[in-house]
Amino acid sequence: MISNPAHAESAALTDSRLSALCAETVQSAFVEYDEQFHTITLRAKERFLARDWGESFADAAERLHLYTREMEELTQQIRDAMGSRLDERNTWMGMKAVYSSLIAQSPKRELAESFFNSLTRRVFATEGVDQAIEFVDTDFDEPPIVSQRPPPRSYSEPSLAQLLTAVLTDSVASFSKEHWCALEDAVQAAAERIGAAVDGRGHATLEIIGDVFYRGRGAYLVARISRDGSSAAVPIAFCLRHESDQGIELDAVLIGETDLAILFSFTRSYFRVDTSCPYTLVRSLGELMPRKRLIDLYNAIGFHRHGKTEFYRDFVRHLRTSSDRFVPAEGTRGMVMLVFTLPSYDVVFKLIKDHFDYPKESTREEVMRRYRLVFEHDRAGRLVEAHEFEHLRIARERFDPGLLEDLLRDAGSTVRREGDDVVIAHAYVERRIRPLNLFLLEADESAVADAARDYGQSIKDLAASNIFPGDLLTKNFGVTRTGRVVFYDYDELCFITDCNFRDMPQPTTPEQEMAAEPWYSVRENDIFPEEFPDFLSLPGAARPALFEQHADLFRAAYWRDVQEKLRDGEIPQVLPYLPERRLQRSSPVEGH
């Protein structure tokens, strides 16, 4: 007997009718999500012009949580609509087919496919993939059709200075003349720098990619530029700041793939950029940064859920065309996480161990909370983004036997063998980077010194964003392909404002001076920066380079000063480019 009216209604419907109704519900939910995402994104320009940084950061957080909120509401709608038929696969197969037809003309249909996948995963918790009820591969062979796509914004002028002025004062493309401060001087400096980097003579042509990219307290115009007689266009980005009533400043110019790769790094928060067709924008950005994966570029513009889809599709394709085995990742074995990698694929998989090694006292829930914190927080270009995956199914033959034994022994609540497969219930996936402790042992003296200095700067950049790594050992940091030092071990990460930075008490008696254990009281959140050097293993040129530039890290006063600024509501800038890329360096900034 059916007592729930909704269940009774669904039971009376044919399979095809129920599939159609549910597909329409999913499509409506996606449209609602997309409209809200668009509304929040459009507020970015308003916040930037008003220098309303608090609301800007609030918008970024709201947009970040929007997907989960919409998906929770949709899941409940579908449960109510399907009732006792929720697990009927035939109905879901029909739903997928109808939904595919509904989104066929959408310029954002790849995002819509991932939206449907998120729903099926919530309902079924599928282990591995199920092509019948998920868009494992896209249903579409051709790019989305955009009926009203505006033509690329292209500019051509006899001189670089004229060109840059035209680009930056075109109110349709960016901002009108009254918005700017000291534009003429900045344009002249930028033109000289670009002229030295771009081949050719005569007319210069510049094509803007997408709209204005907003993030944090910055705005960015991304483009390609060429001159008559040049063989290829050069990637370029204009970095805008708005720090005073005098107007917007052209703060920096980034030239070349490496500079843009740092701007679009996987260690940074997401841009807010208006786009009618993410597919086109992502591939245009990919032409400027060919070493960036689709996952990185979809992530960069805020579509991290579809970024996961693109990663999984690429990962499955790679497994089909490779034969090497998963092995433990290079670096020091973790006390909290088991980390492994496929040598031919540029990521690491991180699993939380069932029991943590002494002296770690954290819990699985606390570790997961810290990973969520990293996802939601400003990563300041120094925290590696981690994607969370559930119910991965991989052929057992792809695992090194010793690794599989470790996984089953130390993460048995997460990993199990099932026939010829290994099923992983939960994992974090991060970009693979070289551990800093190994890099310092193998690099030449100059590179070691540079890495040590950037290691110190990375700690300061994290501090400016209210993050204390907890464990400063170099094994917890890594070096990216662009030479930047980043942090990737989050099990002790915490907010700077939650710490108590203390000066080391000085002994007043011989007994205190000779004591083997601390003679003073130490509370849970007490941190003594003077002790940091005792635990750091810094070979060769690393130690003097670090102390020469960042000796203040080892004094409690530095950390208390950062705390005071954060508690006063200051939002320090951590610029996503090197200081030498700036056109005017009159105002101090935090980090680079």
C-alpha cells in the first residue's frame, strides 16, 4: 500500500513519462544554478570599481557554495518525484536520454552533463562509472553552438602605446577613461616592455580573450598580441589594481606562457569572468597556455565540478593507453596520508590512513575539515588544490603489489579488493610536484638559494591570507614547474588568528637552563617561532639564503604583527606575479 501521495503519483506514471518529468526538473535546476552563478559573477566589476573587497570576497564564497546548495535541493526534488522508483535504472537511462536532448542546444552543455553526473552520484554512489546513467563521455561530438556569440575584440594601431590606450579605455571591453589613474605613464612603460618582447615592426594587433577576469583585489585582461612581420602571437595579460580614490592603475604586464601559467595556477582561487560559452573560453586560454590541462582551466574560471569531469575522462583515457603501475609517491612517507602516483600521469592520489603515526593526534574528520578549508579559502598561490573523489574503481593489475599491500593494511576502511579491481572509497587528487626537501638536495646552488627564498616567501604569503601551515618542514612543501614553492600537507594547517605566537622564555636559574624538558607551560595553540630553525633541514646555500631574506619569520613579533593586521580587517595583497613584472613599485605589497 502506498501512503505517500507523491509516491502514488510517480507509481502511476509510465517509465518514459517519469523519465521526461525528472529530466525537465534537472534541466530547470541547472538553468537556475547557471543564472545565479552568472548573477554573482557579474557583481565582480561593481565590487572592483567600488573597492568593496569585503563584499567581493563574500561573493566569491557564495558562488563557491552555490553548486552544493542547488544540488541538495535538486536531489530532494528527484527523491520526492520518483518515490519508490528512485533506484529503477531503466527510468534513469531514459532520464539521461531525454536530458541529453534538452541540453543539446545549450552553450554550456558540458557543464550540464557534469550537473547530471553529480545527481546520479548522490543517488547511487556508483563505484567506478556507469555509462548508462552517467555522461562518462560527452554525448556530443561537436562544440556547442552559440547563436549570438560576439566576435573577438580585436584592436590594431600603428604604435604599441596607441594600441594599449585603445584597449584599456574601451568601455565596452573594460573601463572608460574616467576610471583610470596615471594611465599615460603606465601605458608608456608597458609599451616599452612589450616592444622588447614581441617580434616584428609596424602595426600591432591585439585580441582580447574573454571578458575581464576578476579575482581578489585584482582585475585582468588576457590577450594575444602580434606585430607586422612576426611569426606568432604572444600571450599577454594586463594586471589592474584599484587601491585609491584616484582610480584604476595598470600595475603590471605579464608576457609569455610562463607568466600566464602563474596567473592561472592551480594554487590560486577562481576567477570571476562572464562567459556565454565556457567551452570556447577554455580552449582559447588553452591556446595561450598549451601545457595547462582542461581541468586547470575550467577550475580557473570557477567550474571546478566540470573540471573534475574533465580530469576523470582524461584519467580513464590514460589508463586505457598506458601500462605502468601505481607506486608510492616520491618524498617522505606521510604520518597521516598514503600518497601514490602513476609515473606516467602527473597527479598524486592521497588517502587518509586508518590510524595516524605517532605523534599525530588528529582525526579523519579534522583532516577532511582542513581540506575543505583549503577549498574554500584564498589559496594565495601557495596551496595546492585538491579534488575529492569517491568510489574509484581501478584494475588491480595496475597497482604495484607492495603499494597495494600498504593500502589494504593502512587504509583498509577506504580501500578494498573486489575481483580483479581495487575500489577506493575516498581520495584526494592533486597535481604532482617535486618535494622541496628532494629539490634542495639535487638542484644547483643558485636554484637551491632561489627555492629557499621562495620557501620563506610562501610562508609569508600564506600568513597574509591567515594560514599557518602548522608543520614547516620542507618535506611538506614542493616546487612547481615554474619554480614556485607551494604547500601541500594540510593535516596541521590552521588560521593565523587562532595561534598564540610567543617569545621563548629565558631561563632565570641554572636548573631551568640545564633542564632537558621545557620548564615553562605550553598550551595547545602556543607556537615559538625561535624554535623553527632547529627543525629545518636546509642544505648548502639554502639556510643562508632563507635567513638573509626572511629572518623575521623566526621572531614572534613578525607573526603577532600579521595577526594584528588580520584582526583589524586588513586584506593584504598577495600578487599573482613577480615583483619585477610591476610597472610602478612605489607602494609596498605583501608577497608576490
